[in-house]
Amino acid sequence: MPRIWIVVTALMLQGVVAHGQQMERAAVDDGEIEYEVQGSGEPVLLIHGAHIADAFAPLMDQSALEDYQLIRYRRRGYAGSAPAGGPPEDFLRQAAADAAALLDHLDIDRAHIAGHSSGGVIGLQLAMDHPDRVGSLMLLEPALMTVPSGEQFGEKLQPSFDYYEAGDPTAAVDSFMTVVAGDQWRDFASASMPGAVEQANADAATFFELEAPAVMAWRRDEAVLDAFDRPVLYLWGSESGKVIGVEAAYREGRDLVKDWFPQTHEHHIENINHALQMQDAQAVAEGMAAFLRANSLP
């Protein structure tokens, strides 16, 4: 698809959720972010990872989570939300501040926080910067690049950065997503999230210029996170990393989280990879629901 049509298609899709309804907008620092709320009950804030702004859309109508108020949003730099800017070292703190601002907008003092991939790192940053807002923390394979296999994982991703530097963001996104989610990623993304591929291509700069370097450089604040005593879930797929030989990175991420938070619960799902909720929304929803039922907000 020519680049001009990618951009036009993405612009047409901004503000529209997967099932065609208009998204709401909340004020954040220097702009607004798009969000959607479904259901009632204890609030669950869903923080998407790299490239796919609507990655949590498949969870919104899952019956296992029907007793909860699900809040998903498009982070700064994605789709019709405010553009991302500033140096990479400010990116994660800004992302955490945006999440807190959305909770303020919705008059929510404390929520369950679920973050996928780099969204999991943002969830951890939120727990450091605004621990009082986090009732529990659900980490769906957070992108923890400090694990022993992190350097090997980075080498597998390097071609995507080379494509971006060469001026081909479409090839860059495809290369990255193929490594982490398999060569069928376009099929399942398009099936459950129409326009997701085109939007990912249009938003490539946010990831490659800001989000990726921020995540790679992220380190936890030991003093703050050592004091974090709310329940934690580490959710991961059996096939994550296997095709490219870096499955150890996900196990190491699990072990690192369990070392940081002894209260961590683990939920392992068969036959899915890092795409997780985009591949099997029902299984992910059921795992999250079991954890949420056992860990009500204080």
C-alpha cells in the first residue's frame, strides 16, 4: 500500500474504536488522549504496548470480565491522542502521568492496572510515580530489557531499527511485529482490530524514536517498588520467543518480577505468543478475571 494511503487510512480511523463507536477524549498535559469505557464495577486500566494502539480492544467484550469497568486508551503518540514529544528519557514518566490524568478525568482514585509489553513498563512506572493509584498490577509480558537474554533479544530486533533508519517505517513495523508476534500478526490484528496495521505504520515514529530507547534504558526505583505491596500478576504465553530462540527472555522476565514482588501470581497460557490478548482474548480474560476476583481493591 502506498505510504500516502496508509496515512489517509490512519487519519480516517483515528477516534473510532474497533466496533465503530466514537472514542471519548480526556485532557492530559498539552493535549488529549482517546479512551473507551465498558461495563461497571472495579476499574481496570488497560495500557497497550508498542505499535498496536487498540491491542486491548479484543478484551472489552469478554464475558469473564463483565463484572469490571474496563478502561482502554490510546497512549500519547498513538492514533488521535496527543502527539508524543520531548527527549526519550521523559517518555515513560509522561506516559505514567497520562495514565494518572485519565484516572483523574474519570474520578477514579485507585484502579487495577494491566500493562502489555512496553505498557507493562508504563504500569511499573505508574507504580513508582503514583503508587497510591495502583490497586493491583497485571503485567502481560512486560518489556524488561535488563534480563540476561535482553541483549540477544535486542539483536533479533535490530533489523527493524535499521529499516526505520533507512526511511521505511512500514518494513520496520512489520519486522518488529514479526519478531515478537509471529508472521501472522497482520492477519489477527486486522481481524479483531480493523485498521490496526495501517495505524501502526502511521505511528511508527513514536516507538522507534521515543518509546524503544525509553524502554531499553528503564530501571526500577528500588526504594519505591520494594515497598509496593499490592497484588501482582505475571501473565505469559507458552510460545513467546520460541520461533526466534529467545523464549528465555520471557521466563527471565517472570523470574525478575517474582524477585521484585514476592506476592506475584503467575498465569501461563498455552499456544499463544507475545500477542497474548490479540491471539486468545478469552484465555487472557479468564486469567485476569481469576486474579481480579481474588484481589479486590482495598
